[in-house]
Amino acid sequence: MSPHIDRLLHVLLALCLAVSLIACDGSPTPAPGVATPSPTTLTAGTPAQETPGPTPTSKAEESAKLTPTPTSEAEEPATPTPTLTSTPTPASAAGPLPAASRCEGLAGQLEIQVLVGPAEAAGLEPVAVGNVPFAVTTSEPPYTVEGQGPISYEATLGAEWGTYVVTMDLDMAVQGACSGQPGGEQLDLVLKMTGEQLVVVDAGDFHGEYPWSGEQSLDLAFPLEEGVTAQGEGWVVVLHLDSR
């Protein structure tokens, strides 16, 4: 045998042994847990394309899928809020209380000055002076005012020829009302004077008496201020208020 034929036989023998080994072993069985790679088919002129395998899932993602997502406060059903109904405040309590009238509980006196004509004619003190107390008698409007008081007057002139005596007694009564807005109150009064006057003259053998009686009514209006004055022919009235 030639050396070329002998070498060819050796090659053929080696190929037969390789084929026999492959036929005996068969297709290899993949090991557990190891993925078997898929054969890649190549197309002439086209780049190889891999078939994507399953995307691995991390333990955090699996836990997130199994754990229920908590409901946020925004997604929770809203609890109805009770509606508060405001109670209207009475108008009297919302604002400041109205000022009290100065007429309530008012008291004072009228200073009366009356001209005594016969005394003035003889050069005596010509004025009789007296006071008439008054007070409000009601606790709510209209505030009624009442008061009364006397005036007594006596003056004597002594001379060489004799004496000249003048006396006068007056009863005075006042009635009316106190009214007006707070800060602008006033007294509207009627003053009635009823009395007697007597002039007695003694001049030696001469004795004379000259009586007089009568009444007079005066309409008076005073703002509630201390010392205000009303006057007319033969009389003056001055208002005095008691302190409170």
C-alpha cells in the first residue's frame, strides 16, 4: 500500500469513530435551571437577530405586585364636614348700648325771685327769693316732673313819721316733663304762683292796711344745664340740678 492510501485510511477510520461517538451519545440534555440557547439562523446579507428572552423580574418588583397598594388620603372617601349654622345676634347685643336719658331720676330745684312792688316803692329790698324743689316721678318716658314750695317775704321801713311793713306769702307748684334725646334733654314746666301780699302803714294817728291776693302762671323751658335762667317782667327763675 502506498503511503497516500495508508494516510487516507487513517483519516476515514478517525471519521468513523467520531460519527459512532456522536450517534451513541445523542442530543445533550440541558441541566436543570440552565436555559438552552436557541440556534441562531443566519440569512445571507442580513445581520443576526436575537430573539429576546423573558425579562428578569427583581424581588422588589415581585413584592410590589403581591403587596396591595395602600389607598392615599386623597383617594379615601371624604368624611362629610358638619355645617355650622350661626345664630343671629340680636341687634341690641351687637352694638353699643344706647346712652341712658339724663331725665331718669332727675331732681333739682328752681330758685324763684319775685319783684315786690310795694317794697321797691318804699326803698326796701325789692326781691323775694325762695326755692321750689322738684323731681322726676316716673321711671320711663314720658318723664313726669312735679314739685312745690313756699316763698315768704317780710320787710319793714322805720321812719320818724312811722313804719311801713310789707309781707308776702306765695305757694308755688311746678308740673311738667323732661324729654329729648340723650345729650339734648330739656325741662318743659308750668310754674303756678298763688299768694297774698299785705302792706301796713302806721303814721301817728294813721293806720292803713293794703291787702292783695292773686295767682300767676309761667311757662318755662330749660335745657338740662346747671344755672340756666328764664325771666320775665317782675320774676326770674334759675335752674339748679342735684348732683348724681
